[in-house]
Amino acid sequence: MNRIPKIPKKQYFWLKDGRELKNLHMLVAELPKMEDSVYAHHVNSKKNDFANWVEHTMNEIDLASKMKTVKNKHHMKHLLKQHFKEKSIYEDLQSSIKHLGFDTQQNVKTRIWLGVFVAVSVGAMITFLSLLI
């Protein structure tokens, strides 16, 4: 499912070398190819332009907060891929619940248990994946 949110062209991220990033998926794709000097221009001890872009353009405050702790391209790519996985799991679960006929807008108990289930499931998956790495 993992829909890519569309942002207006005026809010695209422009890398120091002139390339544009339209969304987080493009950032993940560009990180391995990005020159170290370009990455260091955008992420260093004084600033993290990528985190600021995510926070102010996409309103992803929690993700931006995590991104601010990242210091290298490899870790940034890993963090973003993990974010995509977690978001996809949550969206798939929501879709499955809707297909079962639950009205998540009106049934507060269902929504609470769904949140607990997602949190436990994502936590278990992260633990399992970290053991594989």
C-alpha cells in the first residue's frame, strides 16, 4: 500500500549538486549515489536539512526527530527504510480491519486494541530484524 504523499514542486528538496528530491523514496534512492561532500553539506553537526524538510514539508515530526540523530548516509537510509516498513504494516492492518467490517471511527475499543497490536507487532518485527543484521 505505502502511498507516496505528493508535495508541491516549490517544496521539493534541492541537493547542493542541483538534483531535486520529490519525496522520501527519492532520498533513499539517492543516498548511496550521493557524494559525501553533498551529504555533509546537508547533514552536519550544525544542521540536518533532510530532517527539517521532512518535519516542515511532510509534517512527519517523529520521523524528523529520529533523522536528526543520524550522522551518516548508511544509517539515514536504514532509518528511512524502517519507517517505510512500519508505515506499510500499519496501513495493511488498517485495510484488513476495514475489509472485516469494523468501523474504526466509531469503535473506540477496537481502535485501542489495534494500536496495542500494531505497537507490539512492530516492536517484535524490529527486534527480529535487528537480530538478522
